[in-house]
Amino acid sequence: MKKLLCLLLVVSSIVGLSACHGKKVERGQNPTSLVTNFEIPEKFDTSRKFEISFWAKNDNNSTQRDIYAKAVADFEEVYPNITVKLKLYNDYGDIYKDVITNIPTNTTPNVCITYPDHIATYLTGADTVVPLDDLLYDPAYGLGGSGVKFDAPKTEEIIPQFLSECSFDGHYYAVPYMRSTEACYVNKTYVEKLGYTLPEVLTWDFVWEVSEAALEKDAVGNFAVNGQKVMIPFIYKSTDNMMIQMLKQKNAGYSTAAGEIQIFNDTTQSILETIAVNAKDRAFSTFKIGGYPANYLNAGQCIFAVDSTAGATWMGCDAPLIDIAEEKLIRFETVVMPIPQFDTEHPKMISQGPSMCLFNKEDPQEVLASWLFTQFMLTNSVQIAYAQTEGYAPVTSKAQKSAEYLDYLNRSGENNDLYYNVKIDATKLLMDNTQNTFVTPVFNGSTSLRNAAGQLIENVTKMVRRGKDVDYPALYDEVTSLYHLDEIVVKKEGPLPNGAVLLFIGLGICWFSILVSVTFDKYKKRSKKKQEKY
Amino acid sequence: MKKIIALLLVVCMVVCFAACGKKAETPADTKATDATESLKQPDEKKVMTYAEYAAAAIDAEVVVETYVQANQSWWEDKITVYCQSQDGAYFAYELKCSEEDSKKMVPGTKIRITGTKGEWEGEVEIMDGTFEFVEGDTFVAEAFDATDLLGTDDLIKHQNEKVAFKGMTVEKVAYQNDQPGKDIYVTLGLAEKSYDFCVESYLTSPESDLYKAVGELDAGDVVDVEGFLYWYQGANPHITNVTKK
């Protein structure tokens, strides 16, 4: 009986332990979501017709739209049994919203342009996004595989840093499509008119100082530097990026990879206090409050305009894309510089840009068709053409090192269209600083944290403009509540989960009880023997 | 004794497994409901006339009573509303609004808006606003014929109003992203000058008759249009009605 009890306990313990480890739930994922139902078919069925959907983003740029359309047409020529239905957006957020809306009805696209942050949310649905680990390296249908009917890059030809940005929770859920960073587009003419010389590396102190200097007015109330009624010296397009990069440059907390929120710290407050001073003076503003940095820059109403390198074709008085009336445009020299830095020896800037993910479908052949199309978007013809439309960098070394692309870079300034110097300078900025780029951790809730980071700057800017004092603890509470940051579940990667701790305590009690039981039995036997002896 | 120990062990195991099986907490909801809670205005403020509103500085607190003329689609507890009173018009951008209240935002409805005056790319608007319904009269504006003001400095005095432009010649109709579903950019000509108009898809959805009618216009067509005098780097009316001549 005792032996049976012990055996039962041992078996129970083993089962209990294995159950605990085997069913560890990753935050934001169903336990089964890592085990996709998708299996790579042995052979792609070219006898069947497939219609796949591709939701893509463009930057209000008709050339980009044309390139998407050409890519689809070229792909359909290689695979006549696949039809690609293209749906275009101008905003990553709109794609995200539409995908979220379509997950419950299982009407997601086959392929979509995305940010890894968004994928973390998509993964809260069961088996939604296809993990690409196996697909990337499949001998037949992996990148550049033997079964692929076009000249696709090999996996090792994707810039490793860009590919790694698509990996989280130990799996690849996307492949990069294009990469960009942020740049500061500077009106050099006005900087020098104010008596300053641009440093080799732009610093925050320099930008704040010049911005304050630009607020000086003449006798009739116009700004002295431009002779106009309007001058916002420093405008930032994406304030979420602004806060994220400033914190990174200061080596201050933002979040851990596990999703622990660290943004509400002393450095954040110090950054916000500096912003508040400059916003109150109207030396600083944001896109959300006033409008596009490019429009102010091109009208001579802004000196430092920070926006994506993917917005370079809108920047400068010779820009191919201009959104203001001709009579408002003024002549000035535009210089493209990395965003301002705190430590000029160790510059840091964000890596951003579109990636592509695949959604799982019941038919693995359909998923394979969408994977083939995704690969096609990485071919040189698409990569080079699309990268040339803005200050993007191709994501493959195959494209970056191609003679065609190097020739493009070398022809900077030949005209103000394809070879627009500001655009090519922006691209070079990224290619020269790829090692200085970073991304933020991806987890379910990282999109909310990003939004919160920008909201801090937006709210502080609005408050001081409206003559209000900033109560930082109240601001943090408000932003925490607004973006549900207190509901983000932190992954437990270090200490054991509470359940496991309880299990071990329980097992300890079990083994202790067994020990007591055995000792008690032995004591009883000895007592019995003694009684028999005497 | 053995029975007691066995019972104790079983209880321990049950407790342990129950602890192991505890559900993970719900992932964070990424939905943001109100981005400007700390920027809310006090409830009781003096209601401004349009003249007082127009004279107020950018970033000033404003309170106006006005009438809903139209609204863009409700999203995440926010709604963007075109409003007009007898003395002037307002554009209230992303008013905090429940879905239930959004259904009551029908033309003519009187509301009191409290917010901050802002300017985005030339469009003067009420930002970070809240509102309440005001019982009483209703008012639906007639379109003001602003044809003669096109290209003049006086046009901006009618910003956000319901306006009409007559006898315009269609020069170009282009879908955003070159495909139906989003905004339509319309260029209309008059007396050898071109003017930008827009069919704002959040105001007049792709399913609306107006959206379809504009999409079917050809260069050279002569039209009368009505809409709200929105501003983006200059006049950029949001079309609500088109009549082909």
C-alpha cells in the first residue's frame, strides 16, 4: 500500500511538473498559437487558381502605387495561377485597425504591410499570423529556394539587423520590406543667418538654442529670421519616436523585452520639462498640434523639421512633392542630418519601416502562394524601385550592393526627381548609420506603450501652450489609464510563476509527508519488535 | 494515520494543480478612449458668440453653443462634427462622444461645446472638446453661395460654413490611392482658375450617392456643388452635394 502510494506520488509529481512547463503561456498568446496549423506543402500546386489579397501602405506617393501594381503584374506573369488583389492605405494605423476588425471573422488579408508591434496584437487571435521560421529556410520554397520560379534573395542576403527586427518570442513573424529612420531636415540658410554653424553631429542643446534664437522679432512684430508672422523653429512629426529615441540616447528605461513598463522615470520627466520650456515659448510644436513639418519648412516657417527619411521627397524647396501654394514657397538650402543626439560619440536612432506578415488560411497551398508573393517583394526589381521612391533603404544586401542601386546613389542631385539630393542623402544617412539604429521591444501592449510615449509629449506641449502647469504624477496616471498600461501582462522569464512556486511547495509537503510516514512506520515496527522481544 | 496522510497529500496535489491552471490575465487592450483627459475644460464657462470665438487666440479655452450640421464617422469614443449657428460656423475635431450620443448628432441638434481653439494647416477648429446636448430650437443652415468669393481673401471669413459654388467645370477627379474607398480629390475650374475640393470619405461614405456621383464625373462636366468650407493650406471644401448641369 505504502509503495503504491509513493509510486503514485512520484508519477503525479512528474506529470505535474511536465504539465507546468509544457503549458507555459506566453503573454499575449494562446498556448497553441506558436504551433501553427500551417504545414509547408511538398509541392506548390500550379494547376489550381489562387486569389490572394495584399494590404499595402504607400506614402501618398503615386510612384509607389505604380510600383506595387507593377510588382503584382510581374508576379502574376511568373505565377499565372495566382491573382493578387491589392488594397492600398496611407497609414499603418489604418491597416492595423482593419486587420484587427477582420480577425474575428477570419477575413484577414493573405499578406499585409505591418509593424512588428502590430503583429504582437494580431497574435492574440489563435493561429492568425504564420511563423516564418520553417518557410525562410525550406529548401524548395524558402527564400531563394529551388522551387521558387524567380530570382529571390537567400535568407542570409537579408540585412541581418533588419530581419532580426521581425523576430520576437523566438520566432520570425515577418520579413522586412523597406527600412527608414528619422532625419532632421534643416534650413541651413536660416541657421547661418542666425549666426550659427551647423555642427558635424546635431545635438539637442544646439537645436533648442537656435530655436529660441529664431523667436526674435523685428520692430513690426515679424520674426526677424524670416520676416513672417509665423515661425515654429522646431517641429517633430512623430512624438512617440521623439520620446523613445531621447530615452534610448540617455540609456533610460522605456520597457523590458518582457513588457515591464519603465517609461515613467526621472529622465522622462527631465526630457518633458525641457520640451515644456520650449513649447511654452512656441519654439517647439508637433505635427498633431500644427501640421506637417514639411509644409512649415518649405514656407520658411520652420528651421528643424524631424520626419521619417521616407518623407524626404516632401522636404526642401526643390522637393518633387510639395503641398503648399507656389507663392508660399521660399528658397533655402536643405541639409539632411541624423536626429539630434545627447552623446555625439554614440549616436542612436530608430529603425523603422514596413515589414510583411502572412496570415494563416485553411488551405496551406493558399498560404504558400502568399509566401511566394512575399518573396517576390524582396527581389531586386521591387526592392530597388521602391527604395528609390523615398529615403528608404532596400532590406537585402543583394539589392544594396547591386550595380543598379549603387549607380542610383552616385547620381545624387542630377535632377530633382529620381535623383533628388535630399532623398538620396536621407537614404545614405540610414545606410551609414544602420549600426546605430535600434528598435523597441515587441510584446502585446507595445503599441499602447509607444502611443503613450508620444502622448506624454503631446499633452505637455498642449498644457504649457494653454498656460497650464504640468502635474507629472497626474499626467503619468492619466496616460497609464488611457492606454491601459497597467493591464499589460509581463512575461515571467526569470522567477517562476506563482503557480509553479505553489506546486513546488506542495511537492515539498508531499515528500516531507512520505518521509514522516516512512519514519513513523519504521518506529512502529521497531516498537512492535521490542514489545515482541520483551 | 495512513489514511490521513493520503488525504493530506491528495489535498496538496489538488491545490497545486489548481494553482498551475490559473488563467493568464487578459492582455492589454490597445484601444485608447480619450487622449486628452487632463486637457478637459471646466464645465461652467461663459458661452461665446461667434465673434468672440473668432477673436479668441489659438490655444484659448472656448465655449460655444451651436447646431450640428453633419459629422464624420464615430471612432473610439470620438466624433468630428461640422457645426453652424446663425452667426458663424465651427469645426469640432474629435469631440469626446459615446457611441450612443453619436447617433443623436443629427443635423439641427443644438450642442454646447467646451474645448480649445486650435489651428491645423490653416483649419481653425475646436480641439480636445467635450459637449453636451442643449434642449431647445434646431437650426439647419442653408448653403451660402460663395462662388464670387473664390480666390479672394474674403472666402476665409466663411470658413467651416455650408457653402455653394455654382457653374464649376470639372477638371480632375482622382481617388486617394488611385482606387475607390477613400477620399476623392476633385479639381474644379472657374474663370480659368483651378480650385481644390474633396469628398471626405468619413463624412460621405463610399456607399453614399454623393460619393458615387462624384466618382462618375468626367472632365468638362459643369456642376453646382455644396459642402463645408474646410481648409487645408487654403480652401478645400468637403463636398456634400453635387448637381450635374
